[in-house]
Amino acid sequence: MTETLETRSTQRDRGIRLRCSLAASVGFALLIVGSNIPAPILPIYRDELQLSTFTVTALFAAYLAALVATFTTVARTTLTGSAAVVLPVSLGIGMLADVALWGGHDAVGWLFAGRILTGLAAGLGTGATATIAVAMRGERGRAIAATGTLAGSFLGLVGAATIAEFLPGPTTTVYLCHIALVAIALGLLVVALVSARSVLRVELRGAATSDATIDRDLAAFEVGVPAVAVQDTRRLRWAGYGLGIAGWAIGGIVVGLLPTVVADELGSPSIIVTALAPIVLLGVACLSPYVFRSMRAEAAVVVIAVAAVLCLVGVWLGNLGLILSCCVLWGAGQGFAYACGLRIVTAGLGPVDQGRVASRYASICYGFTGVLAVTTGAVATAWGSVGGMVLQAVVFVTLCTSVAVLGHRRWPAGV
């Protein structure tokens, strides 16, 4: 009888944990969906509002600036300890962002306001989701922020491009659809968090760790290799951050710039055609951590660097097939690099520190991405699309070379 009660209690606890982590993951993915909705319709905004290429990339960067500011705040505070409150609030802010973006169909100021609110929502949601996922699922929830980011980005691009192509009101309808989905997800999330409140309270209890403890845990993470000095361990952490930067900066080029570049170079009026590059990229990136499990970090940085050069050649030749081939390679490298880098820098951390360090990691990755996107957009505006692509190729080759040097003979087993 006692065993039966214990078994039922264990099953009930497992069910509560699973529902809570699932609700948090879905809510977070929808936040990222919202952040990527404008990408495929940027050429429409540009034409209807008479925007320059630089202004289009500035819209992308406004989101990143708000995101980085929020990530930095979360990383330096104990906000992740209140993840059960922060995540629902972030979904509410995401709906406000949709309202502002809906109003941006005839005023660019509302677009900037919406992008800033979207960055705030995604920044709060990332740390909160990472905290809840690790609290509910342990090690299996370690890379949930990376997975949700990639999946949400892909679904946002595909959904926005499809709705804009086939439904009336290409710059308004999609936001109304997203508000409805987020509202449903918010209701389910609140119910799941209430049922899991006692479990979360226990799991989130405890103080934050120091960077020295993180170094120790990262050294322990290197299963199958000899113990390394603290300096070597720190170099591995830097290499982990570098992997994430290299992986996510790809999105700044493909999502923030390539749709406009493709529209200019190919002259296609189809929203789906101009959005094909980011759709292919993120679709492959979502599958990459599962399909390319045997990929090594050294291979990932080589793939990213080679794809950057191919992107330059594809834009120079005006060849959509070559650009999409580049995005397939970039997607394989991005999906692996961003998730692998996150696992490296958060190895061995508890739920609260997982959220804090995941926010720091995302802050650095997105910050670099914003700078690269705006700089490349400015160069493309001044010297043409090919000039912008030359810049990104040089940056990626240099960055990937640096990551390979930092991580050489230090990558954890299986990485």
C-alpha cells in the first residue's frame, strides 16, 4: 500500500514537472516567434514606408539592443529566482509588442517601439525559461533556451511569410494571430505554474554560485579527458562563448539582412522567396543538434567560416541556389554551435544560476550580432550588397579561427 502511494506520488510529481516545463517551453517559443515575425515582411515595410537598408537593419538592431540590456540586467540580478512570475509577465509584454507592431504598418516609430518591447519580453523570458526548465527537468532542460530560440525563430519566419503571402493585411493580420496564440499559452502557463509552485519553491531554493565554482564544475564536465588547469578551463569557457557568438551572429545576417538583399538582387515580389534564406537556415538549425550529433566543434567552426564565404559568392553572382546552399551549411553549424556553447558555459549549474549564466551568454551573443548586423547594413547601404557580404565573410572567418585556437585540445568529450 505504501509503495503504491509512493509510486502514485512519484508519477504525479513527474507529470507536474513535465507539464510545467512544456508550458514554459511553448510560451518561450511563442515569444521568439513574435521576435521573428517582422523579418519576412521587412521588404514590405521598406517599400511602403520608404526605408533605407540601414533603417531596416536598425529595426533588427533595436530589438537586439533591448534584448542585450535585459539579458545584462537578468544576469546581474536575482530575477531568475522569481522565474514563475517573470515568465508570465514576459508573455504579457510580448502581446503589447504585437499591438505596437500592428500600429507600425503606417508609422515607423511604432515599429521601433514594438521591436524594443519584443526584445524586453524575449530577454526576460530566456532566463526565466532556462531556470524553470532545469528546475523541472534537470540536465535534460540544460539547452532548452537554445532549442526554444531556434524553433521559435523558424516557426515565426514560416508563419509570418505564409500569412503575409496568402492572407489580407500582410503587415497586420499576423500580429493578431500571434496575440491570440500567446494569450492561450499564457493561460496554460499560469495553470501549470500554480500546480508546480511547491516543487519550484524547493528547486529554486539556494544561493548563486561564484565564477570559481563554475570553473570547477566546467572542469568536471570534461568527462574522459585529464584534469585541466583553471586557466585552460577559462579558455574553454571563452571558446564556449565564441561558439555561441559565431552561431548566433549568423542570424543577424540571414534574418536581418538577407531578405532585403535577395529582394534587391533578384527583384522577386514574393514574400516567401525573399524569406527562403532565413527559413532554410533556421529549419536546418533546429534539426542540427539532433541530426548532426557526431559533429565536432572544430568541424562546426569550419562549416560556419566556409558558408560565410559562399554567401559572399552567392550574393555577388545573384545566385539564389548558392545562397540557399550556404544557409544549409550555416544552419548545420549554427544549431550545433549555439546549443553546444550554452551547454559548455552552464555545465553543472543549478536552476537559478542556469538562468543567470544563460542570460549572460545570450547577452554576449546577441550583442555581437546586433553590432555585426548594423555595421553590415551600413556598409551594404554605402557600398552595395556585395560590400556588406565581404565584411561579414571577413568577420566570420576571423571569429571562427579564434574559437578554434581557444578550444584546441580543450573541448569536452563528445564536443
